[in-house]
Amino acid sequence: MYLGLAVALVVLYYGWQSLGDRQNNQQIFVSDFGSLTLAAKNNRSVDGYASVTLAKLQSSRQLPSNMAGNAGGTLTHAYGGTVTLVTTQSNFTWTFAGVPAEDCPVVRNKIEMYNPNATITACAASGATSLAVTQN
């Protein structure tokens, strides 16, 4: 009986820890998205966003310091997937590869709540999602 209780407590502990880790990653992801958006908007020029590049943002140290690749190379988000930036004169799109299916709806809703005019791709029903957010 005590062994069963001990096993149940261990399972609960790791379940709560896993939930805490997921919520932490969600908060970091949304916060980093806000910083990435601000960096792109701060570098808009007369030609719009066309001259804003990931390399330019990396070399000028305008990306979140907690993101791997923030100063050069491949930029990755809280879940370890790659982050890319595509710009045109009128808008920019941040794409986040490898967002887990169980966390995607949460981070998508938070991004949408703070950026109501953004166009955001849908989350996959299962497996990782490549979440793209376009803003102007």
C-alpha cells in the first residue's frame, strides 16, 4: 500500500512539474514574441520593413538575450524550434517551427489577444506546429 502511495506521489510530482515547465515555456515564448515584434517595428524605415533582416537584428543585439542564436546563427525559441523572419515593405512575418501541439493553442491565443490585427496560422491537431504571425 505504501509503495503504491509513494508511486502515486512521484507521478503527481512529475506531472505538476511538467505542467509548470509547460506554463513557463508558454510565458517565455509569448514574451519573446513581444520582443521580436518590437525589434522589427523599431527598425522600420522609409522603405517599410523591407530592409529589416534577422541578421541585422542579431548583429545589433536587439533580440531577447535568452534566445539561442540571438547574436548570430540559427535563432531558436523556448521549445527549441527555429525562428525565421520574412519581411516586405508593408509587413513582417515571424515563423516559429516546432511549437508543441499541446501548447500551440495557448500561445496562439495570447499572441492574438495582444496583437488583434495580426494574421496567425492555425495550430496543428497533433504533432508540432509551424506557427507564423504576420503583422504590419
